[in-house]
Amino acid sequence: MTLRSILKDKRRIVVKVGTSSLTHPKTGLMDLIKMERLVRELTDLHNQGKEVILVTSGAIAVGRKTIGMKERPAELAVKQACASIGQARLIMMYQKLFMEYNQIASQILMTKNTLVNEGNRENARNTFETLLSMGAIPIVNENDTISTYEIQFGDNDTLSAVVSALVQADLLILLSDIDGLFTDDPNRNPEAKFIEYVNQVDEHFERMAKGASSDVGTGGMATKINAARLATSAGADMIIANGADMSIIHRIMDGERIGTLFKANRTDDFYLIDYLDAPRI
Ligand code: GLU
């Protein structure tokens, strides 16, 4: 049994898509074909009897396009207003597409405050569990409209790992605009080598990760490595793969050797809050 071949037996799967995987690079407008394929892939996983959670970015990008703003907003209030407009649109589009397949979908918006307090964390976990038992695919994003610096995760790579840990998912798939982890930034260094498998996320890999190179999303390789540390310590396998073609989701599940696979290494005393830069309440 190889690690790739057991992926098909995973039962609870979190899939994260970044803004750059959902928009046309030239215009920044939504790539509806990709979105449609993503929804079809996720519904098909669900039809196989798996539990599926989607963590999606795109709120701010969609909001900013809706009001015709050219640059990424810098001011907090403007960012939050864009997120408020964009998140509603994003969910409307997802709902429309999921409905075509008669798939129940729901929305969960989180901040760090959803987690740091024991009671809140339990409540969030129960909500996820109940939604999954109802056969819904929860669609998760950060609550960008109200989250300020102190209570924000800051990027959806981290958020998706947090969600994986919270619900004890057994697989996290991060879809990005890069094929996986390389020994160096492949855009700048042609010698950079692809890494297919990571047994243990250690400092060596943390050093390897480079900063963000994407114009629309917020996560770079560094946030992905952090997400890998969190998700694998919580007991999930994690894969970073290229979301240019959303059919990669079923190819990963079929055990094809694509993307970088990080092996789960559950630590016995895993405590989610230790991984969040947040006070214990
Ligand atoms: N939550 C942000 C949004 O939906 C994106 C964060 C990220 O790309 O990591 O616009």
C-alpha cells in the first residue's frame, strides 16, 4: 500500500482554493468554468460518500471587481466593504452551481475568536459536525468584513489547516497556482527541484519556502508550509497541487503522483490554540 493509493479511502476532506485559482489572471474576473468544475468535483466526492468542506478565497477580489476598483484596496474599511459585497456574490455563485447538482451547501465565516475560547470552539465544531451529518458541503472563508488584525487568520492557507484540525479531517488539499513545493522558487531559479513527498515538516522545509508571488491571493509558500505543519500535526495528510485544472482533485484521490504530499504526523498533545498566534481565553 503506498501513501498515494490510500488517498481514495480518505473520509473527511477539506479543499482550499485561492483567489488566483478562481479568477482570470488578465481581468481578475471570476473564471466560471473553473468554478463550475470545482463544484462538480466536490459534489462527486460527496456522492462517493465522503464528507467535504470547501475553504474558498475570493471575497475581496470579487467585491473590488463589482465596484470597478482597479487596485487592491489598502485601507481596512474599504477592504472590509469589498469583502462584504464580494462574499455575498461568491456564495450566490457557489449556491447556484451546487444547486445544479442538487447538493446542499452552507456558509461558515470565521475569525480567530471563533476558536480561542473553548466554548466557541466546541460550538463551531458542533456546527461543522451537524452540517456534515446533514449532507451539506460547508463553504468557509474568513469573516473579512469584521475581522481586524488581532482576530484574523490573515490567509486562507492557515484557515484551511485550522478547519482541518478542528473537524479532524484526514486530508487537506491546497489548490494553488504552483505545482507543489520546490527546493527554490521555480519562477526565479530554473534549477529548482520539485519535491513530491514530505515525511516531516521541519525547519529545513520552512527555510525552503519563499514569500508570496501572487498578485491576488495572500498566501505564499511560507503560509502553506505553516499550514502543513498544523494540518499534519493534527493528523491530516496534506497535498499542495496546482488548481489550474480542477479535475486534479479526482486525479489526486485516484492516487496519481501529482502535487506535494505531506504525511500526517499526529502529535499526541496536539492543541490547536498552540498553533494560533492568539491568547488563551
Ligand atoms: N479571505 C480573503 C478573501 O476571501 C482571502 C484570503 C487569502 O487569499 O488567503 O478575499
